[in-house]
Amino acid sequence: MTVQIRLSEIDHARREDLGDGAWSIAPDLGYLRLAIVNVVFFGAPGSGDRNWMLIDTGLPTSRSSILAVAEKRFGTNARPAAIILTHGHFDHVGTVLNLANKWDVPVFAHPLERPYLDGTASYPPPDPWVGGGLMAL
């Protein structure tokens, strides 16, 4: 069974800054907080070209931060094997085209997300009464 672990629930003692700009929460899993969203780096630090994956790409202004962490974490010119998108909201896909083209990598997402990613459909309007989050309001 898959379970979601909220970053706020992770014991702070287990998060480690390896000096690459990302917080490591497991030997091969790190995240970078970018304003209102996180991007995730999956792969062993130092693993090199095509031996890691980027999960989500942040806001349109996130490119340089992602590139800097990727280089420090995986090596100079180390490209991911793929970019994985969790969903198509603006804060998760902001630099996907730019990074996918720069790195010449495939982008994967759940098939149900495709219409939102290719622009043939829009997400339903948010319900401000669900979840109690600031973004919904």
C-alpha cells in the first residue's frame, strides 16, 4: 500500500543538508523547497548522468535553482533519466519544457493528467471549503 508522508511529519533530525542545496530525507531522496512547492531529486548523490530523476519542476522561475542543485548533487552536466510530473498545476510544471529540452529527457505523468498538461482541458475550479488551505481561498 502506498502512503503519503508529509514533509512536516518527517523527523527533522533525519533531514540532512549535504551541501548541495537540497534536503536529504533518505540516501537517494532529496527535496528542494521553491517558494510554494517542492521539487524532488531521486537518485544517489554523485550518481552522474542519467542515473537520477527529477520529480516536478517548480515555478517558471525555478530553473536556475534546480540546475544548481542537480549539478552539485549528481555531478557536472549530469542529466536525469526522466522528469516525472505528479500533476499539472502551474507550480509543478513551471520549467518542465525548458528542462526537458535542455536535458533531452522524457517526461512522464499519469495518463489522467494528460489533458491538463497538453491544454485540452482545465482543472475544475478550486473548492475553498476543501482542505482548509490558503491556496484554495
